[in-house]
Amino acid sequence: MITTVSALSAFELARIQFGFTVSFHIIFPAITIGLGTYLVVLEGLWLATKKVVYRDLYHFWSKAFAINFGMGVVSGVVMAYQFGTNWSHFTAFAGGVTGPLLTYEVLTAFFLEAGFLGVMLFGWNKVGPGLHFFATIMVSLGTLVSANWILASNSWMQTPAGFQVIDGRVVPVDWLAVILNPSFPYRLAHMVIASQLAVGLFVGASAAWHLLRGRSTPAIRTMFSMAMWLIAVLAPIQILAGDQHGLNTLKYQPAKIAAIEGHWQNTPGESVPLILFGWPDMAAETTRFAVEVPYLGSLILTHELNGHIPGLKEFPPGDRPNSTIIFWTFRLMVGLGLLMLALGLWSLWLRWKHDLFSSQLFLRAALLMGPTGLLAILAGWLTTEIGRQPWVVYGVMRTADAVSNHSVLALSTTLAAFVIVYFAVFGTGIVYILKVVAQGPDEGGGGHQPDADVDPHLRPARPLSAVEEKIDASAFPAPQGE
């Protein structure tokens, strides 16, 4: 391990460190976006129908939301510091665009979330139902606004527009073009839908876990039914959104598409096959062991039978993304997406047969699919970011020119520290969320503390206080022999 780290350059270690911290962070905003929307739907249904099951589910999932929100904020702070420490040349060059966009995110989304989060978590008995519902909507809206600004900044790095380079620095000349850059609408839609799907799969898996253990209560059944409806509706929409995103990427980042598809040399006017599987060899400039489907590559990527897709050999070797990696991360994302579609269609069939809650095979499949939404997000993010290489701002600034002048020792030490701390802190948080979910909804109890029973000096004052301390240890039986 030490030998491997010492063989890496400071530049490579900086990229690994950033990738590691972002990979941890991206999970929490995705869950926050999806859960925020889910909470709005639950409270809206409670107000409209007065069915206790929706109220119970709202209080149950607001606990997980509170924990996740706290971890998202903490992990997000690290990202801002990384721009200034490990990527200072990028900040100096492109800070005129990325700095204001991230500032807008804080001034709008974060303040909106923070301003109404306390009311949402602790105001059930303290404000009227209309105001509480408004607070829930504002918190959910804040998560979407946050995604808007973050993706506007990242999309600008993928498809930069609305700027000039003056005296070696990026100067925005058209903020509308900066924000609404060519890839932004597609990336925003793709990420928001992915977040909703990830939470739908997680909620569905938690309900399946309870159903498999014989807890077929109204709240559990409602939770499972809502999750399956969401997956059945959003999975095909996400596939269509991904298709449009692919067409946009082919237009503005053709080298990324060539690397994703593992194509090295294609002849204009001739159809391009779809390479289902293979091993792109960057040194030999070929994809070994390729399993191809004729015509399908052109049809999917250009919507024409003989559409042209550029090969990697059309780009200088120094401008080619690492096809070996993103060829597989992309296929992992697509494969998981197809499994989501299959799960949604399967749920519709079982719903029609009135077997949705009783099919043991389907419940086990839903349980296994629980983490796949987050895995697909990570695979998609790796495909997008590694596929942009060797550019940090596509076609404008190379990643090698953006890194700070740090030593291998400094970066390897901080990377090791990040790995240890992140797994300890966020690993513990994730386990705690799973324990809270394993308790299941507190049906009929309201899931809140009446004002008369609460000492006013002991009322919660921070997000994690919304989670009750008691965890049912029996929900996690010890393995035999312990």
C-alpha cells in the first residue's frame, strides 16, 4: 500500500483525494433531494386526506432526513476548502465564474434550508399546519435550488460558455450563458431524477425488509407501494433523459462519447456497432474482446442507422479520456438503470395480480436493489468527471495546470487522514440511519412529542436532535456464535 502511494505523483494524489471526498459527499445531497420531495408529498397527502399513515411516515422519514442533512453539510464544507488548497491554480483562473455560483448557492439554497429546517423538524406542534407544510416545501425547494447552482457550476466546467479569458483569468461576460450553458439542463434533469430514484429504491428496500419479516402494517405497505409507483414512473423517464444527455454530450464532448463507447476508428457514412462488452486498451489503441451489436451504436447515439460517431484516434493522445475506466463505469450505470426499469415493470405486473406485498422473490429483489440508485449516481459521476479529462474546464484549462504545488508526502498524508476520518464519521452516520430505518414507522403515535410533555429547556436545538436516541437492538440480531 505504501509502495503504491509513493509511486503516485502529487497530481494523481490530488485527483484521488478530490474524487474520494466528492464521492462521499454526493451521496448525501442526492438523498436530501429525494427525501425532501418525499416529505412534501407525505405531508401534502396528510393535509388532504387526514389519513394517519401519511403523518406517521412523514415523522419517520424526517428523522433520516435530519441525520442525512447534517452529514451533507459537514461533508460539503470540505469541498470548498479543497478548491483553495489542492486546486488553487484553478480557483485563481476560473474563480470569477465558479466563486459567484457557489456563493449564490449559499445565499439562496443553504439559507432557505437553514431558515425553515427548524420549523420543519421541531414545529409540528408549535405552528399551524399550513405554515409547517410551507416550511417543508421551502426546505425541499432549497435542496433543488442547491442542485441548480452546483450543477450550473459543474456543467460550465464541462461545456463552458459566456466568458472571456482576460489577462490569464476567466471573466464572465454573459451570466445567463454561463448558467444556462449547453449541458446544464440535461445534467440538472438527469441528476434530480436520479436522486428521486435513489430515494425511491432506498424507501422501497426498507419497506421490503419489514415485509419480509412479517410486518405488513398499513404504513409499511403504503411506503412500499409509493416507492414502487415512483420507480415505475421515473425509471423510463430517466432513460429518456439520459438519451438526450448523450446526444448533447456527443455534440459538445465527442471525445468523451468515443471513450465511453470504446470506439477507436470509425468510417464516416458507415454504421457504428454498439460494443456491449470489451476491454479498451489505451496503449494498444484498441478495444480487446469486443462483443458488438451491428448498427445499434449509431441508432442509439445519433438516432440514425448510419450516424457517425468519432473514434478516439481522431483526437490527439493527450486529449483522450481514459476509456478503460469510463467504458465500465458507464455500463455499470446503464445496467443498474435497466434493472430499475425491470423492477418497476415487475411491480406493475404484481400490482395487477394483487401480489405486490406477498411475492417473496420480488420483495428480496427490491431489498437487493436498495443501494443501486446511489451506486448508479456514483458510476455516472465518475463517467462524467473522468470523461472530461484531461481538462478541468473543457477545452480551456487542463487539469494538470490547475493543481496546487504540494508534495507527495503532504497529499498522501492528508489522503490517508481523509480516508480514516470519513469512514469513521460518515460510516457511523450511515449505520445510524440504517438503524433508524430498521425501527420502522411509529404508527398511530404521531411520531412527535406533545408540548405538554417536553421541558422547554430541553427542546431540540440542532437537526440531529430530531432523532430519538432509542434504537431497537432486536432489529439487528447478532450472528450465530456471538
